[in-house]
Amino acid sequence: MKDDNVETGLMDALDARREYKYGFTTDIESDSFAKGLSEDVVRAISAKKEEPDWLLQFRLDAYRKWTQMPQPDWAQLKIEPIDFNAISYYSSPKSKKKLGSLEDVPQEIRETFDKLGIPLEEQKRISNVAVDAVFDSVSVATTHKRRLLEAGVIFCSISEAVREYPELVKKYLGSVVPPGDNFYAALNSAVFSDGSFVYVPPNTIPPMELSTYFRINTEGTGQFERTLIICAEKSQVSYIEGCTAPQFDTNQLHAAIVELVAMDDASIKYSTVQNWYPGDPETGKGGIYNFVVKRGKCAGKNSKISWTQIETGSAITWKYPSCILQGDGSVGEFYSVALTTGRQQADTGTKMIHIGKNTRSLIIAKGIAADRSSNAYRGLVKMTPGASGARNYTQCDSLLIGGRSSAHTFPYIEGGNPTAQVEHEASTSKINEEQLFYLQQRGVSREQAISAVINGFCKEVFNHLPMEFSVEARKLLSLKLENSVA
Amino acid sequence: MLEIKGLQVALNGTQILKGVSLTVGRGEIHSVMGPNGSGKSTLSKALAGHPSLEIISGSILFDGKNLLEMTPEERARAGLFLGYQYPVEIPGLGNSEFLRMAYNAKRIAEGKEELDAMEFEDILDEKMGLLGMDGKFRERGVNEGFSGGEKKKNEILQMAVLDPKLAILDEIDSGLDIDALRVVAEGVNSLMTKDKSLILITHYQRLLDYIRPDYVHVLSDGRIVKSGGPELAHSLEVEGYDGLAAGAVR
Amino acid sequence: MTTQTATVPREVEIIKSFTRSLAGGGGDGSLISLKEASIKRFGELGFPKRKHEMFTYAQTGELVETQFATSLVQSLARFAEPLKSHILTGCERSVVVMVDGYFSPALSNIAGVSDHVVVTALGEAAKNGRILAMLEKSATGETDVFAALNGAFFRDGVMIRVKPGAKLSAPLLVVALSSGAKDSLAASYPRILVEAGESSEASVIVKYAGFGGAYFVNAREDVIVGDGAALGYCVIQADGPESWNMTKLAVELGASGRFNHTMALNGGRLARRNIEAHLKGEGGKIEISGASALAGKEQSHIYARVYHEARDCESSQLFRNVVTGDSKTSVDTTVIVGEGASGSVSRQLVNALILSGGARADAKPNLMIYNDDVKCSHGATSGGVNADQLFYMTTRGVSRRDAERALVAAFLRSVTALLPTPASVEAAEELIVRKMENVK
């Protein structure tokens, strides 16, 4: 996740705990707006960030559209109605209290870090522990940014991009997810705080993977994050969002937008490992609502956009990373593992819209539902009348663990062209007892056996994650399952 | 009968055949052998006219006609038959109905009248008898639920019904036990006359004990690296494809 | 056809016409409470507005706005001749006839199965408290607004009861014949209740057909399969392209019951079938297969919900649709496995062949699973004919066009071959397989 967001959020949560555990409160110097949303608030946000007028107009237009829209009502999700006037829409992360040492970080969180194998220095950094000169995340980030710029790759925050590269931002912002697209898109477009901006010039492959870990962030990112990635002709980029460390945040609603644009022969790979706080395992309260609109436009011929996601957190997850396959010969891919435990609810999937000729899409979605959670796959494969020669293959499988979880599959398959082919298959079952027994007979504990079987179930998806991430993701999954498999 | 010159073929952007040349005369039986990945099935697909192949360069003349400019159905009506390694199943389409369609398509191409169902049944009965095939195959869907051996026999039955000038049999022996192999081979042999030609694409030399080739060619890495008489097949059995490649390098 | 005036909502108009129809004597008195419960339910549900979950792909706007007169059967005579062509071979003495929604004992003949089957008018059957209670319960809990309409406006239906332990030697055919007229559009509401007694074995075929012009048939079929009974239930929907056909099948399956439902659908201006199946008894097994072939601007939609409510039940569904011209088809089918339904096994397969640029096929096979001890799977494909099969046939000299025609026929036959009798298979072939041969 983003450095500052983690730090701010973790600080709030740590302080909340400290308050509870040690019985005293700490003051955090903050600079936030009063709660509530109105046109004035939108103007104030824009003014605070010193934005140019065109961006203010973009926000206002989105806000006006938002006021006309009804909140979406998905039959499957049980949500407390969200009071949009109880949220503060701007908060500066200027002040971040630093902890004295790692001992000040709550035991639970330290244990998680250990289990996930996160190195000590990184633990310090994520927990905002006063860091000695040994590991300086800011300088590391600066080095990365310089290396990228040498290759011509721009990787900075959206706010910085608005200042330094306004033509690029203006051209592409809202081009893939128009503000009027849906309720949360409109909200985000009005009040987005910050996020990543990436531009890869033609014929370029960045010297490293882009990870939000290393983005320098001078503005706060909060719950309304906005990311824009543009990959020009014949270029490639691999972007990693998230990390396996548990993310706490007192802000309950996260409504982000991610827009990707790929030109002729360009390829964008976007990987996410998400582990937002899921809420109390018994009651489900306090968890984060993660509503994200992620969409990629394969604008150019033979362009490719590939989404890989490992979703293990949030109380409610509502996201459908999608691809608009506009360019002839373009390819869209979606690989997903969604694990729900406790009382989590996930409604996630993808949309592949085939528009150009000879386009291809591949969807591999694995859902695992344990405890009393609810896990739904919702996907759309649409073959428009012009999509000659298009091909889609979808495989979505669900695994149920324990008798009280539920798994749902809702695929929308829309065929409108005689030479476009769609092939969809799905299955739902419980974990295979025979496989477990076989492993246990070889001396493996039941917990490890379940972990192994589930890793096998998700293997295809894990294989599409960048290497180091893949190792972390496997561990994360095991960790989460540990508590769920009695 | 068939003249392949410098054929270069790619599949999904990868070049498989890198310059294959082969001449098959009337009444000749040729065998093309090679290890996995040598391009054997690509060669047979190229002869059949599979749409997924990209012909980079080269020519194929069949009876003096440019085969590469003919659609698959034109090639079939001109007398070319391909027996598949993995025949596709078509549930719901009766086997005899399908064979009648194919038979009549040929008759029309020859300027003859179509046969009706009854007339065709007589011909089909005769051919099935030759191959020792059970009558129940008639009504079942094309290759539907057929075992490997039954599918291969069905390919030969089609060959018997369509009476081609040149038959290319792609690994007709794969998946067959000794008895099935013998029946299939005998069926093929009975169909061969002095003016019919045959290309056997095979991995193992076993089939060639039953259907004696006049010429044997070795396909390796997309090219024919060695040609000879039937004794070449025996050397292959002894030395293996690796041995042969080593020999070729020398 | 008149267009409605903007101010009064259609629902209000229809409720008014219901009140008028009751005043004029709405058929058998024992059914009044059922009809009143239905019109009330209709008012609660209302016609689908945009983005209604039950009508995702079936646009009902035009149907809703169309004014239909209610059919009143004046004479049976004009039905006698058209009826003849619809009586399948082998069913001459096991046929029940409904004309414009009215059960006609005069045109029916069940001499061949009278030992095993009791056929009565629904009003008569509803005098039995158990039957009436069952009908009323389905009325108050109805989720489909068009089925609620049927519940309010049906005149009198027919109940067919297969005696417990009976084994029918011939299938029982129900012909629901609708008459159209050139200058008016009429709506009829056939209503059929079939009860298969415990351990009985029977086969029922329902044929929807019409003559004389376009019409709207809104039918309701209730089927109760008793414990251990096996019921084959086939529907041949043979209305013309200008007619409207909305049907709902509600079926309850008892323990170890078997229900095999096959359909051959010709579509129409708008044809939609709602199937709601409740597997209430342990070890029940339901198989549903349907095929449709559409041309021109025809439409055929399926909305199915199969509820596994008991242990160890098995359900399987197969839908195969061919669309040409500018026709549209959709299959929205959900299997719901309840918390107590361990050992459930379900399969759904939806295949569509899209043969022209203007045609459209949508599929939505859904799973909602609340129990972990299950094996549920589904698949869906859409596209043109199988390229490998097409290639194979062309390499045997068959022209692309002939090959494609043969493959389309094979595709449809894989379902029509499942119909219960040779006569019904032939009827289905004539209706949809040969239809495709003539299209291209």
C-alpha cells in the first residue's frame, strides 16, 4: 500500500489501541476538514491542493453527477447504509507521530509481520518507527525515481503529475472511468485525494517493477485514491499495488479508481495483494468497505492488460477490474483469488468488453469461503456486434470450507457476433477430503494440508504474480486460513 | 501425383516446417517418420488446408493443380483424403448421414447424381463388411463415444467410401492394439490399387510391418533429413531418431 | 392495438378490468379467493421497470403497453379442425384440450388412460381444501408478475391427477389451443395442474399452438411429483412469430421423485418461460432440457430457479439455442442450494449458436450455494458452429454451407432426441430443426 496511507492509518489504529490498552489518549496534530460533503467542500479540497481550474471543474462536474445518483443496491451484499455526511473528505498526513521502538507496536501486529516474513527494517518503516540511518525508505524511493526518469518513465503522485505533466493528466483522467459511470466513480472523481501516476514513453521497458512501496508521496492519500497509468506504443509496465502487511484504517470507506491505458503493442500488468482489516471475526464490525473501480482500456492494436489480484481483507469487497478491448487483436486477462473468512463479504469479478476484431480475454477466478463469510463472483463477458473473431475463456471455481459459508457465481455472458466464441465453466465444491487425508497420511498436519490443497487450487493465479509477491501471497493465504480451519 | 517443394509453414507465429520437399508418384506408398515435434502433424494439416496455418513459402501440386489455392472441400473432391490422428466427435450427426453427405458431394463434383439414403446404405454395408465393422456404428454420432481404435476404423471406413486418389494417414496406428492394428492395416491394403497413392505419417515403425512402404522419409525439426527405401525404417528402429541425427551431423 | 394514455399506469387499468370481469362472473366460485389473492399480488409486484432482476434480457415494455381483449370462447366448433393436426400419434385417446384458456371436456378424450388418470376442471378440484390451500399459497407468494396476472384472470383450468402407483401406457397430451383474429388481439390464460401420485410413472406432453392470427397466451403449469413418482413432462411451444407466450412452471418434487422436463421452443414476438422448481424431498432428481431455434425478430427467454431444499438431490439442466436473423435468446438460470441440502449435485449447461450479425444470445448460469457438501458445476458457450467439426466435414468434401446446416441440426437434435415419444420427437424436429434448414 502507499507509505503514507499505511502510516497514517496504522497510527490512528495504534493510537486507538493504545487508548484502549494503556488507558490514556495521545493527541495527533491534524489538519482535516469537518465532516460532510458539499460543493464547497469540493472547492476547498481543490483549493487546498492548489489545483488548476480544469481539474476543479472536473471535480465539480463529478460531484453534481453524484448528487443525482442513487446508492447502488447489490442484492448479495448486506451493508449498513453509509452516511456520506459522516466522513471527512480531507485529511493531511503532515503530522505523523513516530513510535520510539518496535516494542511499542502491538504484539498482534508484530506477530503478523513475523509470520509473513517481513524483514525488521520494513516492519519499522511500515509501523513508522523512528528509523536509524540503516534503512531509509525515502532515499531508496528517490533512487528508484531517478533510475526510472533516466529511462523516461514518469512515476509520481497524481498531485505532482497535475503540476508537472498537466497535458497528460488532462488527456487521460476520466477517459477510462468517466465520472458519470457509477455512484462511487462519481464520488471519487469529486473528492479524490491522491494516488499514482505512471507514464511509460514509447519503446520503453522500465528497469524495475513499479511498486507503490517506493512512490514518494507528499500529499495524503486517504480513502479516495486515484491512479492513472499510461503505457505508450510498444512499451511494458508491471505495477504492484498493496502489500501483505495488515492494513488498518479508521476510515471505513475506501472508494478508489484505477485507470489504465495501453496503446498499440503496449502491455500493462497490474498486480494487487490486498489485506485490509476485515473487521471483528465474530461480528464483522469495524472492517473496511473496499469499493474500487478498476478499468483498463486496450486502446491500441495488439495491446494487453492483465489484472492479477489476491483479495483477503476488507469487511466488504466490491471490485470488478475490467478491460475494454477496443484495439484489434487486444488481449485482456483477469486472475483472481478471493478469500473470505470470519464474516467478510466479497462480490468481485471482472468485465471483459470485446469491441475490436480478434480480441481475446482470459478469466481465471478462484473463490474460497470459510467461516460464515460470503463470496460471490460476478463477471461480464460481452461480445459486441463488431467483435468478429473474438475469443473468451472463463474458469471460475469456488471452494467452501466449513459448513456455514456461502459461495455464489453470477456470470453474464452476452453474445452478439457469430464469429465470437465464449467458453465459460465453473464449479463449486468443498475442499477435497481425500486429498487432505492423503497428505495427512504422509505426516502433514491438517492445517498444512488444507494450506497445500488451497495453494494448489490457486496455483494458476499465483503463477501470474511477480515472483516475490507470489511468495508473500502464499504465506498470507496460509495465515488467514489458519484461524478458519478448526 | 503429389509434389511438395520447399514448403515453409508457421503455426501461431512459430515456424514449424522449414523447407519440406517430397514427391509422391502414382501407386506409391511413402512413409514419413519423425520424433515428436518434428512437424508431422503440421505437414498433414498443411495438406488438408487447416485455417490456423500460415504458409510462408513453397508450393504443393496435386495432380498438376495448385493445392494451396484450393479450399479443404475442393481438395477432398479432387481426391485427397486425410485420416486424422485425433478425429473430432460430432454428436447428434449420424455417422451414415455424414458419410452419405460426403459421398454425394463427391458424386456431384464428378457430374453424377446423388444417391438416396437407401441406395447409399447398400454401398455403406459393403464397405463396413470389408472392415468388419458392426452395423450399430451407422446411427451413432460421428465418432461419438468411439474408442481410439473405433475412431481410426471410422477414418478408414470414410476412406473406403470416398475412394481417394491420395490418402494421407496421420498416425493411424497410435492408440491401437495389435488386433485393431491388423484390421486397420488390412483395410488400408485392400483399398490400395496400382493408381492410388498413400502417405503414412508415423512415429513407430511397427505399422510398416503391415503396410509396406516403397519409400521412407525422416522428418526432423521441420525438414526431411533423410530418405531411403523400407530398410531405412529398420535402421531407425535400431538407432532411434537420435542416432540418425547424429549420423546426419557426421 | 391501441396505445395507452400516459396518465393511468397499466397496473391500475388492469386491476380495474379485473374487478369488471369478476362482476361479470369470473368462472367457478371456489376460485374467487385465489383470483383475488393474485390480483393483490399483481398490484404489489407491478410490471418490471428498467433493470428488473427477473427480466434482465426479456424486454416486456411493448407487451405491457399492448391492449388485449380477454378471450371469450363462443363456440367450440371452430377449434375442432385446427385441433386435429396437433394431436400426436399415440395420444388420440389420452388428450386433454384447452381452448383459449378454457378446459373443453367435449373436445378431450381420455378413454385410453381413464383407469389411471382423473381429469377435472380446476374449479371442481379446488373444492378439495388441500388443493385450494396449495393454490392460494402459491398466489400470495408469487414472485413473477405475469404469473400473478394468470392467477387473477384465468377462467377455469384443468387438473390432471395420476393415481398413486399407476403406470401410464400412453403419454397424456394437453393441447392448449389459442385463436387469433385479424382485427383484434386477445389474451388467454390457460391453467394446468398436474399431480403425479406416489410411485406413479407417467408422461405428460403440453403443446401450445394457435391459428387465425396473433394472440397472447399467459399460461401457468403447476406440477406436484409425489414421493417415488417418475414424471416425464414435455412442452412443445408452437406459437407463431407474431404471438406472445409467457408461461410459468412451478414444480415440487417429493422424496426420491424423478422429474424429466424437455422443451422444444419456437419463440414468438416475445416468448418467455419461468421455471421454478423446489426439490423438497431427499434423493429427488430433476432434469431439464430445452432447445429453441429462432429466425427473424423472434425471441425466446428462459428464467429458471431450481431450489435444492433437501439432502442428496440432483439437478441437471441443458439449454441449446440457435439464433439467426435478428432474433434474441437468453437463459437466466440459478441453482440455489439451501443450508440443509448436503449432498447436492447440480449441473447447468447453456450453449448458443449465433449464426448472424444481428442475432443475440445471452446466458447467465448462476449458483447460490449455502452448504459446503455439494458438487455444483456449470458451463456456457456461445459462438458459431464448432470450427474443428466444420473443418473435419469440409475435408470430406462437404460444402461449408451443407456442413454448417448439418451441424446446426445435430446441435438441436441433441435435445429434441430427448423428448418422450417418437411422435413428440418428430413434432419437435418439424418445429425447430427443419425450421433452420429453411432459414439459410
